[in-house]
Amino acid sequence: MKLLCMTEVDFIPKEYQNHLEQGKVSWQSPSNIALVKYWGKYGEQLPKNASISFTLSNCHTNTTLGFEPKSSEGFEFAVFLDGKLAPNFAPKIQTFFERIERYMPFLKEYSFTIETSNSFPHSSGIASSASGMSALALCLMSVERMLCSSRSQEGGMSEAYFLQKATFLARLGSGSACRSIEGPVVVWGVHNEIDGSDDLFGTKFPFDLHNNFKNYQDTVLLVDQGEKQISSTVGHDLMYDHPYSESRFLQAEKNLSNLIPVLKEGNLAKFIEIVENEALSLHAMMLTSNPYFILMKPNTLEIINRIWKYRRETGSSVCFTLDAGANVHVLYPENEKETVLAYIKNELFAFCQDGQYICDQIGLGAKML
């Protein structure tokens, strides 16, 4: 069942039917890799252009949310990463709770313990904010579903509403997190060729995905695991006065229009052209902002050039994309898995920091644990 024309007001709950005692809920949510990028926001975590992503599978976050009633005022929570208290995460969770309190009024009635762990190295350039915030949003939705449950309607809310509100909430924690709830391909942002697309939440790609893209592979080459010199939030803000921002937003919309038939029909050559153009356009915006900055490293460029050379010499359908960082996502069809992995081990491995890379593939979204 699809929900149509949902607005912010539709996500404000009516009075809860239940009061909960101490309990725990757990979710696993994946990261995602954007094919058409969003870079630039407006309002409260809303995208200046529509984006589309592959949901990943192996790169995920496991989050357990413990809760118990409290009588004190304000938000009360503790965050643990890999079993250790992580106070540096507290400001981001505080901001998240402040943004979503209107839609989850129970937040100040409970004390929360947030225990989280990633299946990939911390600061590895995988979008941990996407997997982490989507997992936390799903945990909070599970709590709200229990608060809303009734004997007359099991669960108190439809699965469609549960998922749509989860992606709506996740977006308020980290924009790209709204693309991690479902899979295998998710759109975020209004696009006139995709019914149901919306700036408020992620939407599953509404067309059949061609067999060429089933089980599509993503090997992430970890070029640099250090902290970025400029955060993505700052980078997005620099698009406000960017001289090429409007042209970039139009380019992204056109690239998404061109990608729709590609994903439906399986045109790998066109897929490569669009995806690599998007990756380089993203970094071109960084190079030409004020202040300007470079997130690619020398080994990023070396890997890109070697991928191009390999593709010319072999006719492979391997390609690359980049997030806002130095690490390279190597994308290729499942039927090339053996040969491309051999090439990575023989030729590209040397350009990874400490020889580290992560093998992943397209996935189906989050799951309750």
C-alpha cells in the first residue's frame, strides 16, 4: 500500500494509547551509495535536487535502543559505540531529537540508551551517518508503534506508514539516511518523472530494475580513513552562493531523467557515463566553491585512471563513483565479480590505505533484529 501526498503534519501522532515500561528494540540498517548526487540543501534538511542511490548490503549499522520512563525534564540519552561511551556523538543526537520532537512527543518521557556498531571501519568513508541515523529512526518508530498499538488494529499503524515516517525522521538526522530504509534503489527529492518522489522522504524506485543491475557489486577502496578537512554539512552550505549551483541542480535533474531508462533497460555503457559524470561533478563543485577545497587524494586519481585504462583494454563494464571524500566505490555487474576482484587485488590494492577495501553489493534495506 502506498501513501499519497503526505505532509509534515501527517507525521504528528495523535494521543498515544499505551505507556511503556523498560524495554529494548534493535534494527540493522545499511549505508547507500548515490548514483546521482545531492549537494546543496534548503529549509530543514531538504535537497536542492533529487538524488538516487543503490542501497548497500554488507556495510550496515546495528543499533539497539533501550528505554525506560523518567520524570526529569529534557532529553536524556547515552550513546555507546562498540560498547564504549561515545560522548562526541551526543551533540548530533541532541540536534536530531530537537528536530523530531514534534513528530515523536514521547522523547522527553523516556531515558534512552543507544548502543551502536558498524560492520565497517569507523571513519572509513562509508556513509555511517546514513546507516546510523536510519537505524536509530527505525528503533524510535518501533517504540512509537508499541505506544500506538491496540487490540483492534495490530501494531496500530500500517507498514507503509511506519516505513515512510522512518525515512522522514532519518532525513532529519542525516539527509542521505532517508535512502537507507528500503532498497534496492531509492530516490530522494521531487522529480517529475518519478511518481511519489518527495523532498520529505525517500521513495523506492517505482520501476522494474533490469537484470543487469541485480546483485550489482560495490567494492569500496579505502584510500584515506582520516577525518575530512571540510564536513559535508559545510560543503552543502557552500552551495548557497556557489556560482555554478543552479547549473549543477539542473544537471543532476537531467542525469536522473537519463538514468531512469538506463536502470529499466540495462544499458551499462550509459550507466557508466552518467555515474562517473555525477561523481566528478560533485567534486567539481568542491573545487570551485568559495572557499574551495579538495577531498580527493593522489591515490584517488590514480585509481580512477587505472579503472579507465582497464575498461579500455578489456571492454569491462566496471566504473567508479565517489562520495564527499577520497575513497572510491568500484561498481560492476555480478557476472564480472571474479575478474574485477582479481584486478583490484593485483592492481588497485596498493593504492588503498593499509591495503583495506570492502566488498559489498546492492541490498534490500533495513531489517529488525
